Amino acid sequence: MSDPKTVLEFCRTNNIKMVDIRFTDLPGLWHHVSFPIHQLEEKSFEEGFGMDGSSIRGWAAIHESDMLLVPDASWFMVDPFTEVPTLVMIGDIVDPVTKQHYIKDPRHIAHKAEAYLQYTGIADTAYFGAEAEFFIFDNVRFDQAQQHGYYFIDAEEGRWNSGREKDNLGYRPRYKEGYFPVPPTDHYQDLRSEMVLAMEKAGLSIECHHHEVATGGQGEIDQKFNPLVKSADWMMIYKYIIRNVAQQYGKTVTFMPKPIYQDNGSGMHTHQSLWKDGKPLFAGDKYAGLSQTALWYIGGLLRHAPALAALIAPTTNSYKRLVPGFEAPVNLAYSRRNRSAACRIPMYSASPKAKRVEFRPPDPSCNPYLAFAAMMMAGLDGVENKIDPGEPLDKDIYDLGPEEMKKVPSLPGSLEQALNELERDHDFLLKGDVFSEELLETWIDYKMKNEVQAVNTRPHPYEFALYYDI
């Protein structure tokens, strides 16, 4: 943690030349504006810098485009990827007329969620620890036009590249068998280690890294849990560092949930817990060592999961991952240890401080500010209304018979269905003015028009294989 004076002193003593202020658009992409360092003054942390918000996806109309970008002095780093010494900070969006925070700024929504938590008196801190997975490719090509559409992935670790004449030394993980192999089968030990070192230099706390289940260089780097807003901030920094370190190595990283057919997709399993006065509220004498509060929180997550899906798995591609058979948690149940349940209670430690709920449906294509806020609001609704999560399911869900499966509700099967569920069930998000009707309408309209309809109206390459000779 720091303050404006600390930031300015750091810039003077470290010969910083530029300040780069980052903010997040509605879908979850990081944007930035750079200023010569002499523009950064102590008053900048209150008055901010002017910017045009009309060209940011899902934001202001052209007639109300003027906004202020106000740097947050609590965190900064020297950008490890720029030649010119550049200080990176995260900013908040403020209306220059009313001086109020902009209601469609995702980070502001996350701040409001934390404020609402304290208002309820249930807890004072919500901790989130997200495990974002990603793929590492050598090359990717894609295009869609009136008369053609294709994608092509090249990855030295890909099973489909076994016919390579050059740079082919074998040692590729088989489909669904990429979990924890040592090098040389794990091609990217050093690359992930470089990513971890860059993250720790930026102030992130990293617990471990490893190869994931899929081929194609799928990896995971786990961060330590943090309060909601800080955890979302760190996820944006995490993605930035991973992409740029990969590029330095001549590689490309994607957080797209399901880029490879018939192999596991990338999830973002999200561990969460509530604390009050420095004490964990999820530890108790109920199932799997949980408290009643934790069980109600799970009840809220499961009750609202169909609507949450529109925010935590927010792309059409997300639902290529959320299908049975690829460790995807499509069934809405809870269990200790069982990774096929939407809510899992990790049993690694008996410590009350380690007791948490892992919600497995999210994927890394989500906007972490919106996703973390929405999950917490769903869990709080469960606590406030004492929502019973039902009986735990400790069997392998995928081995259940048809009659038993009918009793287990499931996630929506498409983004369109998820958006319809969000339209139907969103009152829990409006509590405390955390989310607004306007923001949710913007989200649903944007996703329907720019993603659902855009995909639905384009021929799919496989449709030619199915129907060309019909």
C-alpha cells in the first residue's frame, strides 16, 4: 500500500519518464493512457486526467463522453516491458460534472460490492482467490468474411502437430493427460517461471505454477487470495504479465475458454470466503467442516448460478467448455473434493483459516470485477435468505444414471440462455445499488448483439462438412 507522496517520491528517485494509467472496459479488456511524468502531481490523485469514454465498449454515449481517469495511489509498478521507464497505475472513472464514480466502471461496481458487504454486517471482508488457466501457442490465424471462415492454431506442444518436419522432438502431452508431466513433456517450465518472477516483482503473491490437463501448452499460475477488489486488480495485472512475457519468448497466450476441440478448456476456479473482525466465517461443524453461513452462501451461489453464468462465463465460447466429460462443472451441486461439482470444498487443510468454497464454473474470459462482485452478491443473498443448498453430492456426477441426473440442476447450455436467465433473475445484484438496471441492460444488449447474434448469423466451418451435400 502507498499514497500519492510515496508514488511521486518513487518516480523522482527511480528516474521514471512516463506514467501509464490503466482501466477496464465492460467486457474486461485493460486499456491505458500514458502521460509524461511531469503531468503527475499530487492533485492528480483527486482531479484525475481527462479522457473520452465514448469509444470504450459498453460505456458512455458521444454526448456524454468526457470523463476523468483518477489514479489510485495504493499500488504501482514499473512496467517490465517498456523501454522507456514507465510507472503503471490503476485508475477509477469519475464523471467530471457530478464528481461521482461512473456507474459502468467495473472497478467501481466491485468497490460498491465491498461496501455493501460491510453494510450488511454479515462480514467485513470477502476473500477471492482465482485460478486462471491459459494456453500457450506459437502462432494463431483466424478470419471470417462473407465467403470464408477459419482458424488455425500452431503449438509445439499440440498433438495435432505430430506431422511437423522441423522442430519436432516428440514429447507432447496426450489429450486430457497434460497434468503435471515433467520436462521435456512440459515444454514451458522456464517460461511459466519467468512469468511468476515478473508477477512477484510487480507485487503479486504467487503460490505455484504447473502444466494443466490439456495439450497445446495449457498452464496455470495460482495467486494468493486477496480482498475482492484487490484480487480483481491482480487478475488484470496477471493477464498483462503472462501475455507480455510469452510475447518476449515468441509465443502467444490466450485466455479463451475452449480453443482446442476434444481437449479440456480453461477455467478460472474461484475460491471465496467471508471474514469478520479477522476471523473466518466459513469454518464450523457442518458438512466438510463448514459453518451454516458457508452452506447458505453455497445455497446462494447454486440458486443464482444460471444468472451468474452470464457474467462468470460470458462468451459464446464459454459454453464449448461447459459440457460434460471435460471436468467441466455443469451440474449445480456441492461436494468435498469432487471436482465435477459446481461448488467444491477443498480439504487440503483442517485450519479454520483455510476453509473456503471453490466455485468452478467461471472461466478467464470474464471481467473479474463484475464476476467477483456478482458471485459475492449471490452468496450474500444465500446468507441473508438462508437458502438451503440441499444435500451434498459426493458421487461422480458423470456416472449417475438418468433418473438421478434429472434431480441435479445444470448451468445454461449457451450464452443466450444465460443472458435470458440474468434478465429473469437479477434482483440480488441490485441490492445496495451495487449493480444497476442500466448496467445489466447494457451488458445483456451488448452481449446479445455483438456476440450471440454475431455468431448465430455466421456459417460454421463444420456446417459445410455436415450439410454441403444435403
